[in-house]
Amino acid sequence: MWVFSRKGPSGFSSRSTAEEVTEGIDGTGLTAIVTGASSGIGTETARVLALRGVHVVMGVRNMAFGKEAKEAIVKEIPTAKIEAMELDLSSSASVRKFASEFNSLGLPLNLLINNAGIMATPFMLSKDKIELQFATNHLGHFLLTNLLLETMKKTARRTSKEGRIVNVSSRRHQFTYPEGIRFDKMNDQSGYSSLSAYGQSKLANVLHANQLARDLKDNGVEITANSLHPGAIATNLFRHYRLVSGLVDVLGKYVIKNVQQGAATTCYVALHPQVKGMSGKYFADCKLAEASSQANDTELAKKLWDFSLRLINQCAHAS
């Protein structure tokens, strides 16, 4: 399958692994938060960052799984600086608690990797009464980023090192939805499509990164914000969608990335010198890629930003 191993301008391909794209990079002195780090590409991202000397804080919903992942990483890399903290992105109260506890540690924050996600779930509401995929994939990360941004700004100023915010999105955000993009209709169960809801939440990841990049640039802050598509990966994301899961089982070895390859673009955007100064970009296979027309819609990005702010304010007042 030579077409999948063809190297791009970065020198890497879709078959490159996270270890390969970070080889020779020294992350000593950097601190990163990786959400959804108890399984899949989140665990691999945390492992490889720790391997490169980064102090990693794993944001995990299930602390038992998080501790297992941490112990496995430390067993392989005895020098790893890594810890697990509880974080349920579908709950604004949990996000606020995590951010407060992290900020109270007095640690710097150089890298925020918004990786956690769920895919194609049946219609469910979060603890804050918001459609679960939108709440977990976008709104929780939007709130987390807002709560940690001041810490990242202080770190960037004090260390003179570029901070990086990385949103893990999906190619699914590029689909065209017949019903149109209506984030305000996400709680309408009539005609609910789990994949369309997933796609809208992943579109929100890209719009969030793009709007954040514009705001940071306007304020002269040395922090970049980018989004990426990790590729089709054989992880438990597919557990709610039998057809896709079946295709993964049949075609996986031909077109699906393994976890080591799936974490490559995340680690590349988070650490590689080639990405320095690049912001508001979309990446796939460790190279710049074209995002959808909706993702590049600045007016839609502003509307989503304002809508997200209203939602998190409503959640705060309700708690």
C-alpha cells in the first residue's frame, strides 16, 4: 500500500508513528495536559510526550483506567513525569474542578491537547442537559481552554516559549449536512442522527481553534491554536456504530491506522519545530490540509463562540 506511505513536505507520511515524528525533540521543561488520555491515541500521545521529557497531566474520566495507563507508561519510561487527574468533559462542574485543581498546583502550562471524544452515541443528554457529543467533544474543551488560558499566557510570557493548543477533530467535519449547521438545535431529538451530531461537534473543534487563533493573534499572545484529523484509527470510538466497527475489523490492516500512527499528527502539531508560529491551521498526516468551507466560515465561528459562552454561563448559574 505504497500510496499510504508517501512522505509529505514535512518528511512524514500517514504511516509515520508518534515516536518517529518527535525523534530528537527535547520537551524537557514543558508541561502538557492531554484530555482523554486513559485509552487510544490519548494514551499514546501522553506516552510519547513523556518519552520526550514533557511533564504530562492526563485528564481522564475513569480514574481506574487513568492510573493503569499511567503505571504502564512509568513502567516503560521510569523517568516519566506523568500524573492522572479526574476530568469528565461532559460535566461543566467537573471541568471547573479540574481546572481549579490544576491551577492550584502552580505548574506552568505550555501545551493543551484537547483530545478526548466520543463518537456516534445514541441520543443522550449530559449532566448539564446538553446533547452528549456536543457537550463532551466541544463544550467541555471550550470551557477547559477558557479556564486554563490565563495560565498558558503567563507561562508563555515567563518562559518566552510558544504555547500550543491542539484540538483533535475529524475528517467527518467536512461532510455536508442537508439540515444545515444548527448548533442551537442539537437538543432536538426528532430526526436525531448520531453521525451528524458527531460531525457537528467535530466541526465545532475546528471553528473553536480558528476563532481562538484569531483572538490570540489580535492580543499579541505567543500561543498558537490548531486543529487536526488524526486519521481513521482502530479504537473504541467505533463501539456505538456496528457497521463502521465491522468495516474496521475487515479493512483495518489496509486503510486504518494503528494507535501509534494515529497519535502522530497530534504529537507533530504539539512539539515539532516545523509548526512554530503556525496558528489557525488544520493538519492531517503531519502536514497542512484543507478544512471544509464551514470550518473556514469566520461568521459561523463567531456565532459558535458566543453560543458556547452562553451555554457555559447557563451551566454555571444552574449549578
